[in-house]
Amino acid sequence: MKSKPATKVQQYIEEACDTIKDLLISKNKKYGNSALEPVRIFSSLDQSEQLCVRIDDKLSRIQKGAGLLASDEDVVNDLIGYLVLLKISQRMSKEENWDGTDIDHAWNTGVSTVSFNGTDTVASMFPERY
């Protein structure tokens, strides 16, 4: 049985994380793995770079919208959600040299490596980040 957090702050941390988890799982069920498996119609950026663009856009809106951050909890939740997805994308890229295709199949079948653009790894394509 899971023990309760020892302090009120720890309880708030747990609740905030649960809210983001629920948001991400709900959106994943509704839209699939669109953030981690982009269709690449207009952009050929890998999934991590596309998530960084979304994060930049969200931060730009926050910067330009006076008081937006304080008045709109959805903006904060979206930003945290994008950061969590970026963390997942980076983890998947490092662990599997993942090319962004068919995550669930690879996960469910135990595939441990998937090529990234043939033979390149994320680290070789973006050395400044790794």
C-alpha cells in the first residue's frame, strides 16, 4: 500500500503530478502518439525538436500575454505536459535510437533498438544537445 505524503507540500506535489499524468494520458488516448509520432507533413524535424518548437510557442504566448500565466492554469499544465513529453522523447531516443515510429509496437514486442533515420542516432544529429 502506498503511504501518504508526510507534508502538505508533498501532497500538493503528488496532486499536481497526478493532474499532469491524467492530462497526458487522456490526450494520448484521444489523439494517439501524435506528439511522439508526428506525421511530418510540413516539418521534417524529429519529435524532440518538434516538442521544443511547441514549448517555444507556449513560452512566447506566455511572454506576450500579460497576466496569462497567473490567470490560465491550462497554459501551465500544457507547458508542463510538453516538458514531460520532451523528457519521454529524449529517453526513448537515448534508449532505443528511436526513429519516432510505432512506439507501442516496439514497447509491446520488447524491441530494444530502432534505427533513427537509418543509422544516425539523435546524439550524432544534434551533438550540441548530447
